[in-house]
Amino acid sequence: MTHDPAGLTVADYLDGAHEMAAAGRPFLAHLLAEEAARRVGDPATARSIRDKYTDPTTDRG
């Protein structure tokens, strides 16, 4: 990322999460999605983001 992290939007974090998931980096995807969820004002939307990008270190699959 070449941007100031303070200026990133929820969409920026979700784009990054999607890119990291596609690149096979699930933990980085989770971290970016968690930040996006933290910045969303709606609890249902935040929960939806967290459900999509679960923490791979707690997945017992």
C-alpha cells in the first residue's frame, strides 16, 4: 500500500482482504477484514464481514 493508513476506507480494507484471500494469505485477509469490520458503523455488516473472513488460526475445519 502506498497510501497513508489513516486515509484508507472500509472498501480499501475489504479490497485488500479479497486480494490477500485470492493470493492464499488467509491470515492477512482476516486482519484486513477485521479492520474493515471495526470501521463499519452497522453491527450486522461488521458481523457479515467477520463471517466471510474468519480467523484461520482458530479454524478447526
